[in-house]
Amino acid sequence: MKTDLDQSEKTRLYEDGYVIIRNAIDADAIAQAKSLIESFLPKDERRLLVPGKLATDERITGLFTESCVQQVLETVMGPFPPVLSCQVAVTPPFNKLGGVPGTHVDGGWSGELPEHAEEIDPQTNRPIEAERYFGKNDERRGANDGLLWMDPERTLSYGSYTTLVGIALNDQLELGNGQFAVLKGLHEEVEDCFREQRDKGDIVGPEGYEWPRIRIDKAGRPYNNGLPNRIRKIAGERAAKGAAIESWPWPELTPINLHAGDAIIALHSLPHTPTPNLGPNPRMNIYFRVRRLREGNPNEGTRRVAHGVSDHPDRGYFGQFLEYPEHHNPWATTKDALCDHWSEWDGMQELVAARRQS
Ligand SMILES: [Fe+2]
């Protein structure tokens, strides 16, 4: 069984922010997971709802824990708490997903917003009636139904982890099959944006330097903004250069074409998005969000965090504030990791050091 990435795979991870492991999971495990999910999908409805209990079913989480993926990550990244859960991501057939990919970095708030641009304060990029949407104490989960802030002091407004692992249960080789897509290589730029915010002593994440929390789309509707301004600008420049791939309408995005059983390992900081599934089959991917073990954090491995699925493991999965000892500041630790993402990859240190020297 594969236990490590080879040098060229590590180079891909370093340069592109992701690497694909072909045939990472054996065909029987894939077939079993796929038929289990299919057994829960309504047959004649367009909307496919996957029941939550599948996310912790060992036939699904086993795709990670019982395959080479667990081993490879332990070597390349380092130790991590048990993976208890995952995201079962099914895009129904003939689904345009709104037509425009919502490229983002994971960890942002995605709650309800006002419908019209005039309801957004152009100075703060928050709703004018903020309390109505964000709640009275917007550092807590409550009326806002989510996490606008990670810390009670509101200095960190984004959730994060170390790596996103995607496992394909069906072939996604032809474009238009709902491919996962990425802003290839922009992980370092995203890290720079976090660093710039921290170095200015500003909020890290939306509402911090050059990262408005809410933007207005071309139709005049407010949306939750999952990208710093600089990343959006670079994506726009790439898009303006025109089509790199025929019959792929988003030149800024690199489609990740996977066979059933392939896995992608991506950095948290790599912007990504699902894309429309124009084909006749459901697009089925399983996503795992894994954070390298933080020595000194007594909450590592607690079920409340839901490691494997949570994009905000400094809090409980449902937004609970966890208890931390005085010597462990989870928010400071997270900011350090966001501003130096390779620090969480033990097996990449040699390559990273060599690249930084050259
Ligand atoms: Fe995402």
C-alpha cells in the first residue's frame, strides 16, 4: 500500500496546492459506498438529499481511514485526530448549480443575507440592519445560524483546517460532469493575504484588510464573499485571458478530472468550487477536512468537534465555545497556521526549505 507521496507528487502539491492520487481506493470499497449512497437517493426527484447519518457510516469514512489516504497523510502531513465524519457531496444530474461557480476558500459564513445591494453598508460591507441577519452577539452562533467569528474577541473571522481530501465515487472525466475545480497554484497568494491582514494587526478573514464580508453580484444581489480581493482580481485576469480548455467556460479554473477511486489532496488555502453537472449521472464525491494534530490542545479528538467534516475545529461543530487551558491559545495557533501553511506538513519540510532557498 502507498504510504507516502513521491518527489514529483510532493512537487505538484507544493506548486499547485493539490495532488491527485490515482486509484487510491480499491474498487470494492468504492462500489460499496456508492451503492449505499444510491440506496438513500430518491429515484424520481431532481433534488438529491443525502441523510446525515451516512457521514459517519464506516463504509463511507472507511474510504479514508482504511485506504492509503490515511497512511499517506500521516507521512506527508503528520499525526491528526481520528477522522470521524465527512461530507457526502452529491450533485444531481442536469444541475447547473446556478450556472456560475462560487469559488471560495473553505471556512466562511454562508448564512442568509439581505436581497438587495442597498441593504448593504458600503463602508463596512455588512448588512445595514446587521443585527437582523447576524444576531445581537454575532460572535456566537444564534440567530445568525453559523459562525461569523471564530473567537469571542472577533479577530478571526474564518474557519480552517490543514487539508481537504476528495474521493470520487463515479467517473468525472468528461467536462461538465460536476467536476471539483480549483484556482490552481493560488494557495500561496491566499496565505499572503492572511499574512498581510495579520501583519497589519487587522482581523484575519472577512472584514479584515482587503476582504469585504459581502459583495454584490452582477445581478445586484449580495453574496457571502469567500475570496480576498487580490485572489478575485487574479482570477479575473486569468478569466480575461480566455479559454485554456475547449468547452470549459471558466478559464481561471482548473477542472479536476477524476476516475472513481481517485483522491485529491488539496491545501485548505487552495480556492475551489463544484461546477455544474450537465451529465445524466449524480456526481458523487466524499470530502474529508483534516487538521494536523495540535499538541497542547485538549480538545483534539473530541466528538464535539466532528473532525473530518468541520471547517471550524477551534469551535464545536455546532458553534459551541470549547474550554482551552491558559497556555493554549487556539486562535493564535490557527492564525500562525494560516500564515505559514507548510508548517503543518512534516513530510514537506525538506522540499519547502529547498524551494525557499532557491
Ligand atoms: Fe468548499
